[in-house]
Amino acid sequence: MVGGTFDPLHDGHKRLLDRSFEIAGSDGQVIIGLTTDAFVSRKTHPVCPFSARQADLERYLVSRQYSTRWVIEPLNDRFGSAIDADFDAIIVSEETLPVAVEINKLRRNAGRKKVDIHQISCVLAEDGRWISSTRIYRGEIDIHGHVLP
Amino acid sequence: MVGGTFDPLHDGHKRLLDRSFEIAGSDGQVIIGLTTDAFVSRKTHPVCPFSARQADLERYLVSRQYSTRWVIEPLNDRFGSAIDADFDAIIVSEETLPVAVEINKLRRNAGRKKVDIHQISCVLAEDGRWISSTRIYRGEIDIHGHVLP
């Protein structure tokens, strides 16, 4: 399981997704939680509608020609189905490691097995700081981390 | 990179090692840090000598017939070569996640790239608690997590 808003889909997201597919393996399945418009309305900057973000995400996933199965699920809160579902691993970025640790605590409290947690390092922009949607929105960098004039 | 005392080598260790090899992939390399006798002298129970633990570990790794290369390095402290070496990912158990987070902070301070962190869930014994060397030493469970009379 992996989740995000993916707006715009930048090189950090692509690394997170690519590693998720590697970890799932060709026999596995990747469940991608995509934040709903209601959930992301808390963000500090405007976000594209769910349908547009889903289309971008699907276009990227299809282009990668993964042999692993995948499915996109709407994410209405930080956890989605991660507390109750039967799955093996959760993939997070550096920012969201605490959410994964919390998910395992809640799973344990609910009598479910803990899942492996994979924290994928963020991709750095040219200036040595993280690529992030907020920085792209502000016009500091592009989706590949190039610094904009 | 993965590390431990591996004494005795139990099913939790085996899961940690197996997942490390899966994550490294057949083109990769797994560096296994094995705690030195001086370092483990801080443990609350006696530990087999380094040479015996190394021999057990090597026997297990050879039996698995991994195609991935591997090397055992002595671990004199919690970090070993993890601060300075050029590598991609660190594999930890639930107990040692904070060490991995600290390693990334120290790497960042030293101007090195952060590494991915993979936290592999502990294997549960029959009684639903973790398999651990301490519990095996106490005679509560065997290396496969069976509860002993």
C-alpha cells in the first residue's frame, strides 16, 4: 500500500511508486491510495480534482508497463483501508513515516498483524532540498527538481 | 545494510535476512553487520563468540543459495559503516527503526544522501509476542517461536 495526492506527479512520487512495485514483486499487488478532494481541501495550496489526478497517475502507471497488478483507491483520511485490510507492507516517504508507525499501532490494537514499513528517501532537487508539490506550486522548481529562474 | 547479533539465529532474523536479499535484488549486495563481542558485552545475557555467530550466519546464508552477493562486517557500535558508506537502503526490525532514522540524520549532517529505510515486522511466537533472543535465552520459546513447557 502506498498513498498520496500526487499533484503534480513529480520525480519523488515516481520513485515512491517505482519502489512500491519492486517491493510488491511481479506476483504481488500495489494498492495506491489517492486522496479525495474533500480530504486534500486542507492543503495550503489549490489541488487538481481527483479525476484529473487519477488520470495522470494511471497514465504514468500504464507507461511503466509493470507486470505487478495495481489498483487505485480513494483515500478519505490518513489511513484509508490500511488499518483493516489484509496486506503485507506500507510504503511511505520521509514525511509520512509517523503515519505508518501509527497504522501499525492501530492494527496491533485491532488484533491484526503488523505490516512491514518501507520509507523511501525523497528525491532531492538541484538545490539539495526535497522535491515537493508545495515547492513546485510556489514556482521554485519543476517536477524534475530543476530550479526555476 | 542490515545488522544484528544473530544469537541464536531465529525465525525473526531469518525473515529480516530474507527480506534484505529480496530488497537488494540479484544485482545488488547485502552488507550484514555482525556485532563484535566487545559491543555485545552490554547485553543482559551471555552471547556466543563472534566466530561462532559468524559461522552460523554463514551456514544459513549459504543454505539459502541467494544469487545476491553478501559480505559480513564486524559491527563495533550501533552504526558501523552506515554513516560513511555509499549504499542505498538499511533494513531494520521494529526495535531498531530509531537507529535507522538517526543514521539518516547523521548522513544528512555529513553531507551524504539519505538511504531508504525498510522496517521488517518481527515474527510472532505461538503466544502472539515477538520472537526474541532474550526470550529464547530465558527458555520461554525455541528459535521457531514454539512455546516451551
